[in-house]
Amino acid sequence: IAGQYLNMIKSWLDEKNDLLLSELCDRLRETTGTSVSITTMHRALEKLGLRHKKKSKCQ
């Protein structure tokens, strides 16, 4: 994911830190037209030095 998109993703997580990886992928596609897989989004968060908790279905 390009640097400009990384900054955008970080700002989304600063606003709402409990977004799911799938929600981040959807938001990126809706905002930029760029589709990425959940794995790619996970790697982008790692590049940003962020950790992402998985939500269980019970939450």
C-alpha cells in the first residue's frame, strides 16, 4: 500500500481504533478505488507499527 494511503489508514484508526481489517479494506476501496486483501491490510498496519486485535464473533 502506497505511503499516502498508509497515512490515511492511520488517521482512520486514530479516529476509531476498533475498525476491523475488512472494514479498513472496504473504506480504502470506497475512498480511493484501490482494492486490497485483508492480508495486505494487515501488512500495512505492521508497516505503521500498529497491532490489530481480532474480534471474536461473540463481541
